[in-house]
Amino acid sequence: MNNEQLQYLHAIKKYGNMSKASKMLFLTPQSLSKSVKTLENELGFKILYTSNKGVTFSELGEKLLDISSDFLSSIEALKQTAAATVTTANISIHIYALSSFEELYFNRFFKNNLSKPQPLDIILHELDAQKLIAKIKAGEIEYGFYHRFYLDGKDISEPLDAGLAFEPIFLIQHICACSTSSPLSKHRRISIKSMVSKHPFLLHIPSQFLFLNLFNALSLMPETIPLPNVDTIVEAIYHNKGVCFFQQVLQTGEDLINYDHNKIALINLKETIIGNLGYLHRQDGTLSYQAQNEIAYLSSLL
């Protein structure tokens, strides 16, 4: 039995059925069912029952949820304690991340949380995907912050190089952003095809490989307007020059991009587009104690 299996059970309990839980966990229903079955065989009792109406946990399954909830909370508390040790000395943390990290995450989370004086200095190094991966594979750095992209539960990101592993931290949902003067703003939900059929897509250059993969997966070739940063995209939407995806933290609904709500309308998409922020590392070695503490500390700021 491991933490991951217990987290899967809590996801099934939260979402009420295997299909929804597997989608949110980025697993196939078959993989999720296999994990549950393996745990049942290990423990020697039935944990849950599935039917057309959803999932019902057995009496022992409910007790396992109660016990494991405390256990998982304790593990999280230990992670926070480990993260706190990072700040006990005057040190520098070097963050290696994809090119869009500063605009989308660093400015929004890290700088806000580091506004108070602290005994450490965070230094950000932004690299394109190829250079970040090359540094990790060469052993020059232990880990780097990375982004995976999912369309309706299917990973449409570039395949990971052999020997690398991706560990998720938190999820981001993508929604349509358009000018309040655009006819699109009258819609409650819209497909990506309709979104880009009559409007140019404002392409964030540092993140362009993610969105181009998305359009390839949908067999779409929209007109694009490449722009260098988020501020220029927001300004272009204000003037109804095109449309774009805006990001929200899935768990809280918090916007990652600042904008004038009177000038930009956000519309839910018919498709589910989820971004997964996490970190890459080599599979053939255990992260050092310092690296584990750094990741725990940085994750606590997100």
C-alpha cells in the first residue's frame, strides 16, 4: 500500500464514480480499477462496489478512508515541516523552469508570498523545453518546473524523454477569453473550433508549443497572432484583436492573469483543457534531501 493508492481512493470518494475520478487523476478507468483491485488483494477485503449509479464504499472501505485521511494529512504536515527547514539558513534557491513560468506562476505566487523578508533568495532561470530537459538529463540540475497539457483527459504534450519522470503539483483549467464587445461574449459555453473560426488566436510566444500541440490534436489550423507576453495579449483582447486561453487554478477558480473584468469576458469551453504544473527529474536517481526540501518549500508557496 502506498500514498498514491490512498489518494486514488479519496479521489473516487470525492467525485463519486470511476470515470470522473480517473479523468481528474489523468488515468484510464482501467488503470484506476486495477489500482483499487491490487489494494483490495493486498488488504484482503472489498473496498468499494461499482454500479451504473456510481461507487459505494464498503464498511471497511469507509474506515480505510477515515484512517488514511489522517495519515495523508500527517504526511502533508511532514512535508511542510521539511519545507520549513529550507528557510533556517541564508541560502539561495535556483529555480529552473519553462519560459512562461515567471509571467504565469512566479509573479503571481512566489513574489506575493515572498513579500516579507525571509532568509533566502530565489533566483529564477527560464529555459526552453529542450534546454531544460538537456540540463536534467546531463545531471547539471536535479529538477525543473514543467507543464503538461491535457485535452479531455488525454495527454497531448510532447512525449517525455526516456529516463525522465514528471511529478504534478497542481492543476490549471483553461477557458476562452475574448473582448466584451465580441459576439462570443454572449455565449455561456463554446467549442475551441468555434472560438478560433472567426477570430485570430493570440499566441503567447513562450508557451506556443503547448497551444500548437492542442490545435494539432484537434486538427485545427487557426490564424494566429504571436505576442511576446501576457500584457500584450490582454491589451489585444481589450481592443478585440483576437481570442486566447486564460488560466484559472482548478481547485480554487483563482485567475492567473490580471485583467479588467469590464473589458474581457471569460467563457467556459465545451472541451476540458487542463494544464498540470509540476517538475521533471531523472528516474535513475533519488532527489537529494536539499532538492526534496526545496520542492516542498516552493510547492507550499503555490
